[in-house]
Amino acid sequence: MKLYDCAMAPNPRRLRIFLAEKNIEIPKIEVNILEGENTQPAFLAVNPRGLLPTLKLDDGTCFDEVMAICRYLEALYPWQPMLGRTPLEQGLVESLQRKAEFEGMIAGSEVFRNQHPKFAERSIPGGGGQLIPAIPGLVERGRQTIGRFYDWLEAQLQRSRYLVGEQMTMADVTAFCAIGFHAWIDISIPAGNSATLAWYAALNARPSAAA
Amino acid sequence: MKLYDCAMAPNPRRLRIFLAEKNIEIPKIEVNILEGENTQPAFLAVNPRGLLPTLKLDDGTCFDEVMAICRYLEALYPWQPMLGRTPLEQGLVESLQRKAEFEGMIAGSEVFRNQHPKFAERSIPGGGGQLIPAIPGLVERGRQTIGRFYDWLEAQLQRSRYLVGEQMTMADVTAFCAIGFHAWIDISIPAGNSATLAWYAALNARPSAAA
């Protein structure tokens, strides 16, 4: 097994934290998204969508999407579960992970890509080498969505230590990485969001945060 | 358990097909998205995001997102698995389901909502009652993404009967419902995509297609 990774990018970071929390080691190959290495023929031969992270199995099977790779690895290595233990936890992790992903991570990506000159012709991930021009109106809409994300996160964390009860799961990891990514677009946790600030500091103090 | 549903909408349809394939019956409450009933106080009290489908458990727990509800129900009722049987199948179903969702279903929603007068102030789902103006540039970008979706789907189905091997899974259901939804924006399966046309006809002939 090997993992096509990008040290600076927020989605590969979600997977690295998952791996660190579960003590799984997979050899990594670095691909630079900012310089567009993922849209060049060498990487498109591995993954025609140009998405990172991508997992390649020993039999040659390749697939992408953080949550898909997590799902595979969680089934293979069930210890230290990050996707929920009971049926209800599994449902809630998926639901809240997606909420954090859509309104935190993807909204952050909308703001970042639609205003950054390096992404002027690849404004969404997954287009391979196809030109996808930026749409400036998405910057404001993304910022509005991120406002909802922080309100929601604070309300959730006022109720429980982690997003789904008392255990850290991928819902937390996605929200945590989204917040780290928001530094790129000059957005940070609102000063009054005390539960979010305490939760963020706790996650940031774990060894996995440096993965 | 009860399910807040919307008979005409494509995402609730994904869940109804899942339930039909697994022979699970859950009482349903109809909510009309086109008329905006999901952004009115009565439904926002159930789900502040205004998203459908939403599952309400007997203890009052509510959660949304089709794949989260499927995850919960698949864990409770493991027969006739729709999310993969082996670890690899589970990873591939998640990966290809997401591909079909992002490039088929969500791109369709971008085209539909950003050009339809009824959605002029709610151009993305999940905003609750917040005003989210349409961005006309997303219509063209969505159509471009849908072009990639049909190319990808045909290439996959030239290789295997269903998206993940020989069994129908949620990856197929999402792609199938995305195509049904594309009729609303005057897009259909390209005439030369013979594998996709045969696969679509087979899924459409199953009793679950009418769910």
C-alpha cells in the first residue's frame, strides 16, 4: 500500500491525523498541489481526477476521497475507531463529518480557490487537467457558509466534549482541519466561541495534530 | 423511527431506493421542498438546516444526510448490503458514491438551483431560512462537471456490471438518481453511452425505482 499525499493541503491532513490516531503507517509519496503537480500527466496516470489523497493498493487498485480511504482502513484495522462504534454513532459521525466537510472544508476551498491566482483555472478539485475558471461570487457565499459552520460547531461543543459524544472521531478531525485551513483565508474561531476554542486547543495538543 | 421525506426530490429518492432494496419500512412525513416548506419554522424545529431526508429516532435524536442515514440503517439491518461487504468494497462504494454525488447530484443541483426562480434566494441546500442568492456562473460550471460525470460513468460501466463489481450498491443508486434529476435540467445520458443506457434500464426496471 502507498499513499499519494500533499503535506500542505487540508484534505490529506485529515487522513494523516486519522492514521496517526490509529497508529497506522503507510509509505507516502509527496505531490505538490499548489504548483499543480496533481494536474500533470505523471499523477493523472495514477488518478485521472488529480485528487489527493489517493491510496494505491499492492494489487494496483487506486481510489481517492479521504472518507473512502478511512472507511477501508477502519474496516481493516478496527482498533481506535474513528467512524463510530454503535450504529447510531456511525450514523452521527457520518452526518456531522459531512456537515463539517461541506460547510467548513468545502466552503473554505470555495473561498480560497476562487480568489487565489494559482487556482484561477482550476476552481474546483477533481477536474483533472480540465480548465475550470474561478467564480468570484463564490467567495462571499463561502464566507457566509463558514459563518454558519462556526455557529453550529459552538452549539454542538457546548453540549458535548467532541462532536459525537465523548470520543474523538472523524467529525472532529474534519472540523479541526477546516479551521486550520481557514487561516489561509484569514478566518479564525470567533473570540466568543469558548467551547470551540477549548476543543481546538485540546485537539491541537495531541501528537496527531503534527501529522 | 420516522422519516421526513419529499417525494419529488432527488436526494430523498436515494434513501427510498435504499430502503426498498433492503425491505425496510419506515413511516414517512412529506415535506414540500419546491414550495419551501423545509425552510418554514415547523420543519426547522425538526432540522435547523432544513435538509431532507431527516431521520427522527424514537428517543428524539434527529439527523440528516442520506449517506449518514444509510450508514445507520446498514449497521442495524445488515442484510442485502448496499455499502459494500469487504473492506475494499466499502472503500470503493464510498469513493464512487461520492464521485457520483459530487459530479452528478450536486452539480445537477448547482445547475437547477442557480437558474430556477423558486430557488433564487436559496441556491444551496442546508442554509435553513438564510437567504443565499443564486450565482448564475454556476450553471455553466455545473454542466461542465456533469459532462465529466457521464464520461466517467460510461468508462466504469464498460468494465463492470455495476459501479462496484457485480452487486448494486449506493454508488449505483446515487448515479441513477442523479440521472433522473438531470431530466429537470434537460440533460440525459449521451446516446452513444451504451453501457450506461443498459445499466440505467436495468435499474429502472427494479421495483425499487418506483419507491
